[in-house]
Amino acid sequence: MNFRLTMPLSGRGKPVLYWADAEGNYSVQWGNISFIVNKEQINRILREFFGDCHKWYPLGASMTKPVAGGMGEYIQEQLSPFGPRHASAIAAIMVNEGWLAAQGKNPIKLRRIVQI
């Protein structure tokens, strides 16, 4: 297995450890939570949330108050049972894999850089 390690985009918190299986599904261990984000969910985020590759979108991953229109809110509403906090780890992976660009620390903005 090819384990990869990255940090949340804020630069704070626990490292995000993840690995992909042969089908492109990612197993994630982040602090005391673990989850799997599958290839279709990643593709949905890229296609539906990051529709305009020229636009910067807010991460907005607060557990208690995700930013309206942010990736955290999208994940909470569209990818149940994930919540806005999962967006922090998923976004870090997507940046580390070269699918998204990130800028800023507060707020963190994201933009799709791959063709879909």
C-alpha cells in the first residue's frame, strides 16, 4: 500500500494519512476519525462543487457553522454521512493529489486545476 501524508490546509491540527485502493477509493485516517471517500464522491465534488475552474471557492469546514456556499456545506448536504469537518481532510487530499489549488489561511479558498 502506498501511504501518503499531508496536513490540513490551515497548517494546524493532526496530519491526514491516506491511501488509495486499486479502484481509486481513499481510506483516510485523521486524528481519531477514519473514513473512506470513494472515487465517485471525489468526482462529484470536482464536477458539481468546483464547476468553474476559474473561480475560487471557500473551504468553510467549521463543524458548527460551515460557510454558506463552501465545500463543507456542500459535503454536509450532498455526501451524507460526511459533515463539514470532513471537508478539511478531503480538501487537503485533493490539493496533495494535484486536483485543487489552495490559497489563504483564513479564509481558505480552493480552485479546481484538473480537467473533468
